[in-house]
Amino acid sequence: MHYVNLIVRWLVSSLFIFSGLIKINDPVGTAIKLEEYFEVFSTDFASFFYAFIPYALPLAVFLCILEVTLGIALLIGYKIRLTLLWLLGLIIFFTFLTFYSAYFNKVTDCGCFGDAIKLTPWQSFTKDVVLLVLIGWLAAQWKQWDNSATRLQTAIAIAGTFISFGIAYYAIAHLPFIDFRNYKVGNNIPALMKPQEPCRYLYIMEKDGKHVSLTEYPTDPSYKLVQMVAENEATCKPKILDYSIWDDKGNDITQSTFEGNKLIVVVRDVKKVSVGTFPAINRLIAQLDKSVEAIALTSSAQADFEIFRHEVQLAIPYYFADGTVLKTIMRSDPGIFLMKNGTVVGKWHYNDVPDAATVQSLLK
């Protein structure tokens, strides 16, 4: 039994630490996911959930740090009874969220492992049920655990909490250490908008009351199609489906953003954007030579952006994109990304506006 408990503790703690670190690498992304839940709950349960949306980021940081800290505490045996109580409460909360998402098809990606590992709603729920069983197994042996902690265990738990907070702070003030999204540096966006390989279909057919699976569509009219399934669905569909740019007249100019060198300033929401960095952004644009075209992308209304760009003296052409897409591309508002013939070669938070020499060096 002792070794079984050790294995269970190791599995639970490893999953919580891994999940927490993945999400704390991108707390803004976790906050976006919380906002989705709050919007759903405000519609389905009570309107007061909408009031939590402005606090999504600090709540995201708290939950991510809590996951890592509890995982470390369980692993090293720090106050196991207290740790198990917190773990049990947290996993019950997560299990409810993933069940609700799966059963009612509300939030199709729980963000359990950030953008690193995508799970379907039912896969997320199954994962949480397994964790609930494992934590329940440990909690059922309540009497054998104590609530003590050595100085070393306390020091490790505190250190883990502060390191987690440091990672979260850096990711918010700059950008995630590791970018798991499709718009990361090195990716060619137009290539990812195409299927990675031709789809191979499996045809489920019915003949004489029996179902058969065929890799080629039969010419025999006695076969009736029941279902058609892509065997390589993960790779035969484009990884990027929603990148679309249009001008003030509604004309699609997506393709033109992939032509040549583009310095793109993302201004997602003019009502929430950090305006203090625009002098640095304007200096950068002024220093660029004619080989680099600077444009802005926004999801704000045209009238609002016209007023805003005059206020901050952003004298570059601007176009429109979906707000969710801009959140995926850039975790800061404003933010800058640099493309060379559709390939992302640089991304910067508004706290890290580069100089012209850095931009030019990335385009060589």
C-alpha cells in the first residue's frame, strides 16, 4: 500500500505541476479562457459572473500558482492533509467546469494544458475524473497523513510559489517563455492555412444489413454510405482557419499581409490598450527604411480607431481582424509582430519595443 500511495502521489503531483507550469507560462491565455467561462455562466446561471471578467487575469495567476504549489506540496509531503483538502476542492471545481463544457458544448477547449496539448471537452472531463479518483484514494486514507512540515519542506513550498509568481509576472510583462500557438516565431502563416497533407477517408458503408469499412468509395450502388471519417484529420485540415484581414470597405486583404516585410502593430481594443508605449512604437516606425511596411491591425470600430490613432499619432495604414484572432496572435495590447513573406520572424510585448537595427537584422 505504501508504494501504491507513493505512485499515486507522484502521478497527481506531476500532473498538477505540469498543468500549472504550462498555464503559468501564458497566464494571459488562461485569463482569456476564464473570461469565456464567465461569459457562459453569466448567461446560463447568473448575471453576476460577468462582474468577474475584469479580474480574470489575477484569478488566472492565482489558480496557476495554486496548481504548482499544491503539486509541489504533495510531492514533498508538505502538510498533506491541508494539501489534499485544497486539491480535492480544486479538482471538484475543475471537474464541474469540464463536465459542463463537454455535456453542454459550451467551451470547446478547457485550456487544461494551455496551448501545448489540446484536449476535447470529453477528454478533459475524463482526465479530471481520473484525478478526482486518485485524489479521493489519498483522501480516503486520511488517518495515515499528518499536517506537519519540516523547515526544508516549507522552504521548498515557498520557493516554488515565488518562482511560479516570477514566471507569471515575466509572461505578463513581456511574452510567454515558450509560444505554443500557431503564430509563433518561425511559423509560416499562409502554409499553416493550407492542409498539411491530403485527407484520407474511411468510408463506413452498409450492405445487406451489415456495416463494412472501405478506404475507397465503392462504385457498387448496393452500398449505402453511413459515415465518412478522415483517418488523418489532425494533419489534413489547416492548423490556422480564422486568420482574415479586411479593410474599411470590407475587402479581404489577407494575402497582401504575407507579401514582403511587414511590421504589424496589434491594437486589439483602443479602450483598454496601453497608450504609454506609442512614442516608442512611432519612433521605431519612423526609423524603418522603405523595405519594411508598417501597418496596424485592430478589432475596434473604425470610428473609435480613427480618434485613437490621431491621439497617439499612429500614422500608418490600419486594417481589421477578429478580436479572438488578435488575442491568439499577440498576448499584449499593443504588441508588435514582424513577418517576412508570411513567416513570423519577431514578436514583441509593448514593454520590449525593438529598435530599427534589431528589426532589420531579423529580415536578412
